[in-house]
Amino acid sequence: MFRFIHTSDLHLGKRFGNLPEELRGRLREARHGVIGRLAAEARASGASVVLLAGDTFDTETPSPEIRRQALAEMGHHAPLTFVLLPGNHDSLQATSLWSALREGAPANVILATEPAPLTLAPGVSLLPAPCTTRRPGRDLTEWMTGAPTPEGAIRLGLAHGAIRDFSEEGNATEVLAPDRAARAGLDYLALGDWHGAIAVDARTRYSGTPEPDRFKHGRPGEALLVHVAAAGALPEVTPFPTGSFDWRIVPLHLLPGDDGPAQLAGLLPAGPQRRQSLLRIAATGRASLAGRTALAAAIAHAAPEFALLDFEDGDLATECEATDLDLIDRAGALREAAETLSAASLDLSTSAGDRDIARAALVRLFSYCQKIAS
């Protein structure tokens, strides 16, 4: 019987350069905090090993502080063993990184840098497939088929990369054989690269990232607790939560006459959860100029309580009536400008980008006039 934790894509040191500076620091610290959360679950569940299936670090040149603090934190949780596999972001091509890790790794950290069997426990063999470069362009798990291990041993595989027709970066197809576990007689194949958890088959899983870093996958951070009772037995896999931030796209469909701010209020989380939430409000449908402006104002009012609250309104059409334009001006230059922008926002002979610019300008003009009037 062997119990372990499968995780991947921790991306320590990720810069989050497109986000506000204060939030970047919080998100980086949350990624470091995952190490302790994984260790706590391992202690609670009786797991003896944490398998990190690649991309422990976000780049091939993490700062000495990022690298050494990660190793120190892992060392604090001995005798729990951490196994680090080179991924595409921290591949073996980064020779200085892996040399520094070898020099500084505590005794409970194993660097799986060779495609050769490792003994994790009596009767348990690990077959790692370290990434040699960022894009190896070949199936690095191929060596596992036929790799000798002691008779009756539990065989575990550890790899990082694309499988079937998807990859996290969208530029690789069917690099890893989807039936590698069957071909190589593996009891479990732990994969990294895809940031959302996926069961490829009963013995092959992507764990997903333990701390989400984008809106793409729309699910909370988690890792997998895996229990293999004996060689040949199907693994028991139990996801458990690890993420401290919630990244979500929140759909909001509107029709003219709907109370956008009221509908928004019903969708947003309440209380302290807001500070840990990064939400993107994806508005669709149709709204009046006044309704659209009211919704944008409601989002702007709520935003400071959230880690991030974005408003994505590209698919929200504006129905501009004469009464809306009257609120800008009934005549004169402002009215002429509003009518011109309204027409341009609906002109299908122009590009979608030009229509978006016209619509945004009209909404801004309306909002400005309302502020002046109040």
C-alpha cells in the first residue's frame, strides 16, 4: 500500500506583470504557501511523498530568494519527501538552476532529473520523464515501457507535457502517448502541464495547478491524494482543495429593462471572500445606454473590495434610444456627437474594433454628461 500526493505547475516566482503591483505580491506569496498546504494534507492523510510533475518554478532563472525559500519550506516538512521533476518552464536546459537545486536541496527533496527508476519506498518505483528543453518535440515517457523494476513493485510514472490534442500553451499535439500507463504497466501516471485537473483514464491524471493563475480553467486550485493498494490495483484518487484565490469568469446576460446592478449583486460573493476573489464579469445580451452605464458604475463601486473585478462588455450590445440621447443633450454639438457615435457603433460595414471604440466613446460621453448633470 502506498499513499502520495500528485500536484504540478506551482510556478513559483510567477511575475503576474499584467496585474496591479500590490496584487502581484499577494499572488506570489499564495503560490509559496501551497507548499505548506500540501504538507498539511499529507500529514492528515498519511501520505509520505509529494510528486511535483514539473514547472515547480515559473522560469529557468528564478531568483535565489524564490529558489532557496522553496527548498527551505520543503525541508521544514521532513520526513515528508518532495520529488521535483523538470517541466517545460524549468527544464534541464537550465543547468544553473538544477545545479543550484542540487547544492541546496535538503535531504527530503529528490530531484528527478534522470530517466531512470527511483525507489520511493520498499516495493515502490518511480519512473520520471524530465523535460530536457522547453519543447522537447518527442515523447519523453517512451523509455518507461520496458523499464525494469523489482518484481511485484508498484510502478509510478511522472511526466510533464501535452497529451492528445491539447496543451497549456496551445502549441503541441499528442506529444505524450495517452495510453502510456497501459503500455508501460504503470499503476499510476502523474502528469503536469495542463492547469486544470483531468482524468485521461483510470491510471493517468493531470492534477492541475494547486493555485490558479488565470481565468482559463474556471475551477479552484486543487491537488490529488492517490492511494495505490498494490501493484496492479486501480488507484483511488481524491481531489482536495489547495487554492487560496478564486479566479472565475461570471456570466451576466442582460435584456433591455433588466436591472443590471441588482443582477450583479446577486452574482458576487459576500464578506471576506471578496478579498480573495479575482472575477471577470462577462456581460452579454443587450442593454440601454443608461443601463450599461449603471452596471459599469456598480462594478467600479464594488471593485475595491475584490482582489480584482474586471468588466468584459465586448458582447453586450447597446440599445440607444432617443430618450438616452436626450440625457446627453437635446440639441447642439453634444447631441450631434452622440448621434454620430451611436450610428458608428451599429455600422456593420466597419470593423468590430471600430464599432467597439465608438460604443465605448458613447458610453463615456453619456457617463460624463450624467456626472455634470448631477
